[in-house]
Amino acid sequence: MEDVKSGMRACGYTNLAGTGDKTPIDQALKRFYCMKDSGFTRKDNLDLCKQGRIGESPICEDRR
């Protein structure tokens, strides 16, 4: 669990609990893909750029 928290901090997360986070979507996407690109995976295989209109973000350009 500490490796996940360390990875989250390295990717710019400030709220490790994930609740009440009001981060703009583009910044949230950068953090999400930083973790994914660092080798972390989610149990639910969520891919934010494949979730509706979120995929229209320029951050998702090469991830659709």
C-alpha cells in the first residue's frame, strides 16, 4: 500500500483518500495516466479516456 501512496504523491495527488477532490478534469487525467504509465493498475480496469465526454480532453488524444 505504501508503494501506491508513494506513486500517487509522485504523480501529483494531494488527496490520497480520493474523496472531495475538486481537481479540474485535465489535471485528474494527467494524474490518472501518470499512475497507469508507472505500471499501476486498477481492479476494475477503468480507462478514463474511454468514459464518455471525458475522452474529448486533449489529454486523451493518444489514449482513445
